[in-house]
Amino acid sequence: MIKGVVHQNRPLISLIVGWELGVQEIVALVDTGFTGELKISPEKAFELGLQTTHTEPVTLADEKTVNMQASLALVSMEGSANVVSVLIAQGIPIIGVSLLRRFGYTLNIDFKYNSLTLQK
């Protein structure tokens, strides 16, 4: 089980992301409106040695579709690792529904106690 927190109304968890230049623990926003796997900033992508390998069409909240730069990275959660698709865009790291599904997690958020858990 992975435990996270709700800080300033944002559900956050830690995960391990790695590629050619290293491995880092990052804190990411859990966004159930994001159907992708992971989004990180260009600065974080540079630190990890991620190279843009393709673009992915992304539909934004206003229904506009834009093409975003994307790459691959290795994500580890509770000792299980998967190569995932990573969008590269400004802002805080975000994990989406596809990442939770790939790892087989159930998400439970308790806003009363500002906590969240991911369970297999």
C-alpha cells in the first residue's frame, strides 16, 4: 500500500522515476481527470535524461486538442516497475488513471483526514 496526503486540496503521492541520467523520487498530483500515465516538467525530463521520442494528442479541459511532447521513463511503485509514456509540459508532476490502472491500484481519498491510499 502507498500512502499519500491531501495538501491544499491536492491529493499527492511519491513515486520513483528513472531513465538514462538517474533515478529520482518525485511527488505527483493524482489527477483522475488525466487519462494518461505521467506528466513531468521539461526541467525534470532534462535531469532524468529523457529525450522526446514522439508527440501525443491531448484533449484539454476546454475540449481543445493539442499535441504534447512525450517520452518513455521507468516508474517504480512498491518494488514493481513499468516503462510508461511521459508527457513533457510545464507544471507540477501529475499521475493519471492509466498509470494507476497499469500498476493495478485502487485509489481511496479521505478528504476529512487529508489522506489517500493506493492499494493493489
